[in-house]
Amino acid sequence: MGGTSPGERAAGERFVEALADSASRVPVGPAPVEGIVRRGRAVRRRARLARAVAASAVVVACFVTAGLQLRAGDTHVVTPAGPSAPRTPPSAARTPPSVPPVRTSPSVRTSPSVPPVHTVAPGERIDAGRGTTMWLTADGQHVVVTRDMPDQEQAKRVLDGNMPVGTVNLRTFGDTDGTLFTGAYRGPDTPARVTVETGGKTLEAQVVTLPGRPGWAVYHAGTVVGPAGSGSGAERVTAYAADGAVLARLDLPQSWR
């Protein structure tokens, strides 16, 4: 301070002394570390409490939403709200899954054209058509009398060793007016239906039996296609039970038709 006058130097010294005197009068103590720490802890506690209150509000809101969905949908499945997870309509929740229809094996149904089983007494005469008469005997014989041989009884025994149980046979009587197909079935049950297939057609035969459970029955069916040996021979004879099950079947070879 070489360019400073004595008066200026004196004034500066007085200013410095005044500052020192003022500073000496200010009380100096230890730093308030403990207060600062207490205030910091209080701030953290308030922050944790605020976060806990916010989380509780979220949980309560979720339970309220779930309860409303259960009452509205009447189901036992809680689905989240929002477009990302659409709720199942109540009608769809109560609709049982579609069950494909159960398929059963085909069976032969008795049509209205099937004649009912005819029960006769032993020896009772039966008109089989075109002048042919037949009857059943108590000892198991199937007797046929045709119009061209009225004095000759053409009997065939059913209850013998030549016809096993569960089989059906065939007898053919033809003339210029057509052909008569007849035969017997042997088995524990009386067939409810017998068919004769011939010339591309299926004939419904009349079943005849004795009272009770004789263990056999006969049938007869006629055709006007032509006499035997002119393409009117039978191709197949089938006996059916009442539920459509096949009891017996006879397939005729080509040489017999």
C-alpha cells in the first residue's frame, strides 16, 4: 500500500478492528448434528407411513373390484378388469360342453309291413297261399300239402339231429303261378321276423309257432315272379329277434337258386 495516505491507512485499521470486535461478540458452539439426524429420521418415518397407506388403498380397491365381479357374473372365477382379460359371459359359464351324439350299431327295425307272429295249435291247418296248406305237429314236424299233390303230406322233422339249434332252413314249392318259400327255425326264442331275399327283393315272411316255448317255429312267404328254376330262387333267409338281432342266417349258393 505504498500509494495510500496515512489517513487512509488509519481508517482501514479502524475498520479491521471493528470487524474483529463484532466477530468476537458472536457466540460459537458445537455443530447441531443430533438435531439434524433426528429431523432426518422423522422425515423417513413419514415417508414410510405414506407408502404403507398408499399400498393399503390399492389392496382394498382390488378386493372391492373382485367382489363386484363375483356378484355380477355369478361364477367362481375372478378375472382382472380391463380389455386385456375380458370376462366370460354368465351364459357361457353355465353352458355345458357339447357332447357328440352317441353312435349305435345299425339294427333291423320291424316295419309296419311285418306281419305279427301267428300262434296255432298242433295240427291246426294254415293257408299258405295258392292252394298250399301247412301245419305244425306236437312232436316237431313241419307238414306241407300243395294243391298239385293234395293227397301227399310232405313232412320235415325239425326237432332232430339234422337241424342244429340256432339255424334256419328253406323249402321251395313252385308252379306256374309263382313260388312258395317256407322253412323252419330252431332255437330257444321264437323269431319276431323272417325275411327271404330273392330277385333283388326282400319278402317279409309270416312266422307261425306253437303255444309256449316249443323251441322252433316255421315261416312262409310267396312270390309271383315265376316257377322255381326260372330266376325266382331264394338268395338268403334271415331270422331276427324282437330287438333286431340276427338269430340265424342261411345263404343259398348260386347252384341252388
